[in-house]
Amino acid sequence: MKLNLDEMTIDELKELREKLIKDYRVFRFNKMLGQLENTLKIRETRRNIARVNTILREYELGIRKKKNKEEV
């Protein structure tokens, strides 16, 4: 799953993080039940959550400048 995180606003990133966390929980649950065929999804989702968290933290620290919806 290719994400264009640089083009997203802060609100979109927060929504994406919540969605990824839900997906991660579902993948882990399905793995426990033996229903998850592609276990690579767990690792990819966990790394995508980390990417989103990193970008959100950069906004908090002022490393990245906040974008308005008009700029995107």
C-alpha cells in the first residue's frame, strides 16, 4: 500500500493513523485465529503507523510546516 503522506493534512494523517491501528488489530486477531494468509500485512501496517506518527511528531516540533487544504 503506497501512501502519499507528504500531501496529507494533519487531520487526514490522524484519521489515517486511526484506520491503520484498527487494521493492525484486525490483522493480529486474524493471525491468532489462523485466518491471515499474508502475515507481511502486519509488518507493513505497523511500519505505516510509525511513518504517520513520525510525520505528526515533526509537525509538533516544527520540523515540517503545517499545510492548509488549499495548498494540497
